[in-house]
Amino acid sequence: MDNLNSALGTWNDKLAEIWTLLTQDPATFKGGGIWQVMLDINGALKAIGYGLLVLFFAVGVVKTCSSFTDLKRPEAAFKMFIRFALAKAAVGYGLDLMLAVFKIIQGMVSTIITQSGLSGSSGTTLPQEIIDKINNVGFWDSIPLWAVTLLGGLFITVLAFIMILTVYSRMFKLYMYTAIAPIPMSTFAGETTSNVGKNFLRSYAGVCLEGAIIALACIIFSVMAASPPAVDPNVSAVTAVWSYVGELIFNLLVLVGAVRMSDRIVKELLGL
């Protein structure tokens, strides 16, 4: 019983940590030290971004204008000027745009969690029938039972860490997108290179949207966990525990698979 309780305790702790990470601002994560470093890198890369801005703009002018006379037309020159100004604003204020996108999607995540009525406070616990069967087991019967609970507990613990690593990787991707933003933003200066900047923003929005998919997966699992697997009172303790652990691990695998698939689901939704 200690093996199972320890594994379920680890699982519940990691699930509660996921709820916290989904609603946490990267600026406050781990005291905000990582965010400050990313802001410093972003600021340093702006100078490179402005240099690339001019390069991409020149390349775009050469490729879109067949001759110098095309630039003499007021509408063509005005179009080029507007593109350059917008691209410069994207490099200079791209971080503000990204933060606005993040806040909008975080509002969606908060709404999903609030409307579900779940906050991660309820965890998975052993049913009383399993506890009673384990307490009534003799010494010799406890040996195979110990092996079953040890393997099951180990598997549950591994699944918990795989799931939390996926959520942490999303947070790291947000930091990486924030740091490198000025470089892909500079591609908006050229008409032929602007797709790079568009794909960057779409990919960033997809990383933010992964939080909503993960929240939905956790909500579905929490509702499933509210109805624990049925325990047959007529079977032996080893059989009952094995059946319970097997069904529990299946449910956990479904959740871990859904969390791991969140990036793929987002890519299909956004056509990435």
C-alpha cells in the first residue's frame, strides 16, 4: 500500500504542478531570473535584427521591382515605405505583440479551467476496497502483491515525470521564442521573406495554445479519475490490485499521450 500511495502521491504532485504551470506567467517562473536573461538576449539581438531588416528589404526591392523606374511610381514607393516601417515596428515591438498573444491565450486557459470547476485540488487515491484487501493479506500472499505494487508504482512514477517534462518543454519553448524573436521578425521587410515571420508568429501562437490543449486533457482525466476503476470483491487481493493498477495505468497512459500529442494537435489546427 505504501508503494501505491507513494506513486500516486508523486503523480498528484506533478498533476498539481501542471495546473500551476499552465496559469503561470513566464516572467514569474522560477523567480523571473530566466525571463530577465531572455529579455537581455532579445534586446541584444534587436541590433542584428535591424541589420537583417535592411538586408531583407533590399533583397525584397530587387526581387519585386523589375527596374528602377518601378520605384519612381508613388504607389510602389509608398508600399515599400509602409512595409519597411511595419517591419521595423515588428522588430522593435515584436516582444509586446508576442506578450499580447500570450495573454489572450492564457485568458482562454484560465476560462477553460474556471468553467470546468477543477483546479487540480482533487487527486487520485486508492479505493477503500483495495485498502481493505491489502490489509487482510497474509505474509506469503503479500510477496507477489509487493512485486505487483512495486512495478505498478514504478510505472506510474515514470509516467508522471514524462508528463511534467512535456509541460516544462513548453515553457522552455516560450523562452526560446522570446529570445530569438527579432531575427525572424526582421524577415517582414522583404515580400519574398515575410513567410518566415508569419510562420514564426503562427508557431509561437501554437506553443501558447498547447497550454489550452494540455488543460483540456487534464480536465478529461480529472473527470475520469473521479470514478475509480471498479474492484471485484470476489477475487484475491493480488488479482484485484493487478486489475486496479492495470486500469489505472491505462488511464494515465491516455493522459500522458494526450499531453504529449498537444503540439501535434495544435499544428493540425493551425496548419503548421
